[in-house]
Amino acid sequence: SSLFVYPTKIIIKTCGTTQLLKSIRPFIHLARTLNLTLRACRYSRGSFIFPKAQPFPHTSFEDEVAIVEDSLPKSLRHRKASVMTPSNNPSRAWHVFTASADVEPDEPLVVVEVCMTELDRVNALSFFRRRGDEKINSDSAGREMTRLSGIDAINQNAFVCDFAFDPCGYSMNGVDGDRYSTIHVTPEDGFSYASFECGLSLYDDGRGDIAEVLSRAIDVFRPDCVSVATTYGGEDYDHEVTKRVERVLAKKLGLKCRSRLMDEFPGSGTVVFQSFTPRRR
Amino acid sequence: MAVSGFEGFEKRLELRFFNDDTNKNPMGLRLIDFESLDQVLTQVQCTVVSAVANHSFDAYVLSE
């Protein structure tokens, strides 16, 4: 899990059975003590692998939306909840709720959220602590996993802050100017999962940037099942990005785009959700 | 911990605030002290295990 704090933006991303939505009110309150008023809220998630293990309200998106709405000031008038469901695989839907005070979105970054399951078993071994290195602390072990897995090559300009969990599991945050990236890995066979997220700009060949970064990140895990959610929080939708994502995954992993969904959110931009599985051999 | 395994898929929340007085307060939310952040994270059932910052933002690795 990760938390990013910018001067006027907070991003918190947690896994497991955490009570994420309980952070909304306290964050708004803390911001108010600094004379900062909320402009927009976005809550998103994939489909849980173990939905029954989730505590209320994360057991249903309707309940989550009700809790989020209840936590937000009325000034965020432009609201929308959407479950983007691939027709070929309804169990892998992308859930998005947005609320905004303004009808015009203004976030310059394009956020790419990649969810990967059925990771390559050999690659996933990089994220288990080795027997005998119990004496190495989590930071050093994390650094070793970053190097071993090749995560450090995804964005060589980024400073990587990494952490290894015990007996397995890994998290990292990348810091590169105002650009963040984050990776979280659960390597156990049967429910292996890795996420990769980064905020990118479309300027200065950003499209190529997105494809290149995505290619390197996917290469680390070589998953059999991938979904990519691309959020244009202020920029216009860019079809070239969508095509490049599909081209990279086809070329790198032989994954075929099985579904491509798009939805508009008032004051919060456009979300494209693509899901991929191996091309039938 | 989930009964049959550790839930991978994350929940993601983003809150964006108006920046009408960044001249007076360029650091904005980054002025929130660590204890206050930690209290919020405790409610969420997370703790900070590693942190890094640069001139643009603060990044924290969390653990459940």
C-alpha cells in the first residue's frame, strides 16, 4: 500500500482488508485546517479476489459509494459511479466513483493503473525472502528484490523507495520530479497479484513514454491476466495511447485485448478500461 | 488477513483540493504533520514502513 501527499492532492492506495474509506473525513478535516477546500474525489478499485473477506462497506460497490458520498461536502455536486464490466469476463470489472465541485476536469496527469494476476512463477520468486537472509532488514531485502526483478529498470530516472515483507511480498514507490509510480506484489501461487501505477503527462512524447514504461513493468511480472485503467483527468482522451497499450501487451506477452470500455465522469475526465488474456494457442 | 489468501486488488482514493492560495502556502497538504497522518492511517489499519520525499511530493510505503 502507498500514500502520496502533494501540495493539493492526496492519493492513498491500500490492499488487503483495510478500511480505506475511513480516511476521507479526516483528510478533508486536516486540509481544512490548512485553508484548503476539497475540489474532487475519485475512488476506484478492481474486482476483489476474495470479496467475502472484505469488511463492510467494501463488500459491495453500492455500499462503498454510499459511504463516500456521505463523507463528501455537498459542494462536490458533479458525481458519478460506474462499474465498467467486460462482457467476456464480468468478474473482472473496474469500479469508479467520482465527485467534483467543477464540471471541468483540470488534472494534467494521465494515470495508468495496471492490475496483473497469474504472474510468471519464476519471476514471482524474486519477491520471496530467501532462507537464511532473515537477518537482512526489510529495506535491504526490498532493494535486493528491486534489483533482482529488474524493477529498477522501469524508470531509471526515479528514486525507488522499496520494502520487502516477510515471508514474501513487496512494495515500492518511485519518485521522479513530480511523477510518482508505485508497485505492490503478492507473489504466492494461486492468488499471485501485482499492481503497477504511474502518473504520466502526454506532452514531450508522453504516449511513447506510457507504452515504454508499461512494457518494462509488464516484463517484470509476465502475467497471464492484465487489466489497464487509463484515467484522463483533464487531458482529452487519446486513442493513440489506447492502441499503444494494446500493441505493447500483444508484442511483449502475446496478450490479446478482450475488452475495451470507456466512460466519462463529470468534472473528473475519462476512464478507459482494457482487459487482456493470452491469445489462444 | 483474508481466509484463503491475501487480497491483491487494491482500493484507491484520490482527493484533490483547490489551490487558490498556493502563493501564501506553497507546501499545502505537505504541512500536515506526520502524527496526524499516522492517526488517519491507523483508522485505515495501515502503518508507514518506509518514506521518501523530494521537492514535489511525499511518498510513503504502507503496511497493513
